[in-house]
Amino acid sequence: MALYDTIGQTYRSTRQPDPRIAAAIHEALGDVASVLNVGAGSGSYEPPQTVLAVEPSAVMIAQRPADAAPVVQAVAEHLPLPDKSVDAAMGVLTVHHWQDVPAGLAELRRVARDRIVLLTSRPEIVAKFWLLADYVPLAAPFDPALDVPVDRLLALLPGARVITVPVPHDCIDGFGAAYWCRPEAYLDPVVRAGISIFARIDPALVASGLDRLRAELDSGRWDEKYGHLRELDTYDVGHCLVVTDL
């Protein structure tokens, strides 16, 4: 909660839901009539059939539109709903922020009747993303408390299937790897303020890496290494849906 009380301040300006990612989420939900949105934030990707949103950060709740679904301040590990009270439970880029992933998934299974839909990322692909691999390395290569392998989710959600969600070149949701072909964006402090991964990295490493990125953009070195990305329409940055039919 404390993390999003800080980085959530710019979400309404930098973290707009991208319609193509929204379409993938809504297709995975199917024709369910009632949805619980866990880790709902400011309401991005919330489908119209959402009956309740759960969000631990008051800062994020304050940014929800007036016509958004009702919201309660709570956490995934303790959902304030009766058993089997909604058709589907969903979560968007939230699992890696939970304190207890097994407990959170058990709660989703408890309250949902038909389906669980999670948009998450594959840590092993994220770690190879050029920004982290070349410029702003993580202080630790892998932290199991923060980076949740999809295989772990599959073990906790028997029968789940995985659907890759490529990120469009002009994605309007400014999450960590959204600017995979627009490297100049990472030099903007407003953009970085809405990306949780920067809050996990030593500020000195961030500053040094961004100086190196700026220099390589000016010299053309970045384009020598990664300029081919500017020609692509979509790119797999590790995002995927984990969908479980109950």
C-alpha cells in the first residue's frame, strides 16, 4: 500500500488503459455477469460488469472516476466477500505486489464461481528487457517476494492456461516495459513516477543508468543495438494472462 501511495500520484496521467490490452482481458473474462477487480487501482481495465473493486491504497482509490464500480479498501489476502459471490475475479499487474500470493489466490478461488483472470508478467522475460539488461539493472536479479513466476501461479491454480499479451508500439498504459520502442520516454520523470520497478531500484543506479541511456540515444548507439524495435507493431515484453476456469 505504501508503494502505491507514492507512485500512484501520477497514475491518471501516465497509466491510461490501452484498448488492445483491455480487449484481451475482456475476451478472457468472457460473458460473465459479475466481476470482482482485485488490486483495482484507479480502475484501469475494469469491465462494466464489475460489481466491486478491492484496493489497499487510499491514493489510488481517490483517483477512481465517479462512475466506477464500488470500491473497498482491502487486500487480496482478505477479501470482504462471501464464498462464491461473483462469477469472476480479476487482477491486473497486481500479483507481484501481494504479501502472500498463495493466500491471495486462495481468496480469489473462494469468492469466484466460474473464472479467475490475471494479467501478469514473466520475470525471466522482463529481466532481459533492454532497459533493465543494459541501463538500469535490478539491485537483485530475482526477488521471489516481488517477482512471481508464471509456473508458480500455474501450480497454485490447477488447470490454468496462459495467453501471451503482446504490447503495442504506441501503448498508452505507461507500465514498466510499455515504451519498449520509445526509449526517450524513460528520461521523463513523470513517466518514471508511475512505474513501480523504479521504486525498487537504488536511485543512484537509476541516475547512472539513465545518464548512460541519454548518452547512447544522443550518440545513436541505442539505435544501433535496438533500433529495429522501432519498426515493430507489437512486442512480447513478458505480459500474459493466466486464466482459470473453476
